[in-house]
Amino acid sequence: MESSRRRFMQILGSSAVILAAAGTGFVLTREPVAAQAPWRNAGRYPDPMRRALSWAVLAPNPHNRQPWIVDLISETEAVLYCDLERRLPETDPFDRQITIGLGCFLEIFRLAAAEVGFVAEIEIFPEGESRPRLDQRPVARMALTPGGQADPLFAHIPFRRTNRSPYDTERDVPETALTAMQSATGSRLTTGYTSNGTRRDALRSLCQEASRIEQLTPATWQESLDVMRIGRRQIEANPDGIAISGAMMEALQMAGIMTTETMADPDHRAFAESLAMQEGWSQTAMAFFWIRTRSNTRAEQIDAGSAYLRAALSATRDGLAMQPMSQSLQEYPEMAALYRDVHQELAPEGGTIQMLARLGYARPVSEAPRWPLESRLRENG
């Protein structure tokens, strides 16, 4: 163990030199530029349906699985399905979080349609809600008709990021930004926030423990490792999942120090470093924002996705970093106690906490990888 730690620190030091050189312009970027192309191509399609969908594929979603598949019927009609191969059965056994991600997709679709003068008419689960998991039935029917009015939040879609960096603990999150997030979500559900005091401290501790449980539970941790892409080559080969890029990480991977195999080994330093990184996420949270629904229907999960997307765009507008911290909301046995605790803390009157996110200020991060729009379309139904 100690020799592993020494080797880890040696590689880390070497990587720091690489990064320092990169700052002088002598090292080529290791950013997965090809995997980020959908961010540059959004809106560059001639027909209104593809144009709106090209924005929708930029939606946040759990583990960046991008669980959407669209039957394209015409330039103004389409049907959205869940790609059943992209679900997360260990951490999301009832597909609640996947459904929230599809709600984010539909909200961006709505905003993008309105931006060019169309109303997005969306019928949710037209053949009925699927329980206990999503199935082959459609998630939504989508039609475009003239008459949409642009929403100011649309302008912030290209700049929205899920920021997993440590946040600046010297900068408080202004209450005006948090109330603006609440206003952006609308009135179909309930939102809350905390930015100081004992409640924030309690949520920091709860999120840290939830992250620890997720990593110490072999099946749930392996589910994350199975979709982890380390370095530009892996990311561009599979532009989805949990992307870890940069010269430092590539150096650690090439040395065999930070790989999905070493991160799966509880006795390896890489496993401990993963735990420490997640502790930093929780302990540098300067505010928390949550979304609660009255019950837990599929329609409410879609609404929660829409609300989260709008709250994230509002946070982006105000220069805030944001990251979901929803481990305690996951519905598998090892998380049951914390699931109960977070609901007692944030929903003592009942209902379901659908989303919990941390906020703060942090250095900018790059766009998450995305599959091209064309790979998510099925032409003519």
C-alpha cells in the first residue's frame, strides 16, 4: 500500500510538471475536442425539429448516459423513447433519475423550439406510465407548431456545465441567485435552498456519507466504473459516461495508477483518492438546492427534470457552479437509511425529493462529451 502511494505521488508530481508546461503553450491540449462537437453544432440544422433536438442532446442526465432515442417522423413531429440499454439498474433501480434526465431533454427541446418561433406540444407517456421501470413505450410525443415566444434562459444553454471541481469556500452564494433559481422553476413543484448554518453543514455531512456508501457498495461503484472514460482516446471512442480528461489523469492512467481496475480495488491508493475527491465535493458546497414533488409519478419526475434544467440555467446566468449530489436519493438497500434521513430533513411534510445539488463558485470546466445528434435518431419511425 505504501509503495503504491509513493508511486502515485511520483506520477502526480510528474503530471504537475506536464500541466505547468501546458500553461506555457508547449503541450498540446488533451481535451476531447471531437466528443464536444455537438456543443458547437447545436442549432445548425435546417429543419425545426432537428434544430431543436440538436440543443436537447446537451441536457444534463445521470452518469451522462444520454438515455434518449428519437423516432423522427417529420420536420415537425417526433417520438421520444428511453434507450433501455442506457439505464442504471444499480444506482437507479426504478429509472427515476433516468426519467428526470429525459425531463431535462424535453425542457431544452421546448426552449430551443420557442427560440425560433415554435411551440413545442409535448404529450407525456401517451401510452401510459411504465412501472416499476421504463419500458419500450414512448416517453413523449413531440410536435412543433408556429407561435412560440423566446425565453431568456435559452441563451445560457451553451454555457451550462456540471462542475465537479472543488468550490471556493471564501465566496458565499448570494440569496438573490438562489431565489432566482426558485423563480425559474415555476409553480408545479416545490423547491428549497440553504446557504449557511447548521442545515448546510448537515447536508454536507449527509452527502459525504452518501458518496462513501455508493463507492463502498461494490455493485453501485462498479456501475460508475463501467461507464468511466479516462483520457481523450477513451472519451472520443465513447462520448458518454463519466469523462475524466486532462494531462494529469492521462499520465496516471498510462502509468497504471489511476485506472478503472485500480479504482475498483479498496486496497489501492486510487480507490482512496476517489473517496477523497468526493469528500471535497461535499465539504466545499457553499449552498444546496433541492426539488420536491408531491408524490413520485413519472409525470412529476419529468417535471422535476424540467425544473432542474431551468434552475441550472438560472445558476449559469448568475455565474454559479452546480453539481447534482443525489446519491442519498438513490433507492437501493444500502442507501435506505440516508434516503430516509434526507427526506426527514428536506421533506418532513411528505413528498419526494427528486433532486439535490450543490452550488458555489469554481474554475470553469469544459463541455461534457456528447454523441452526435444523428446517432440518437431513428428516421421515419
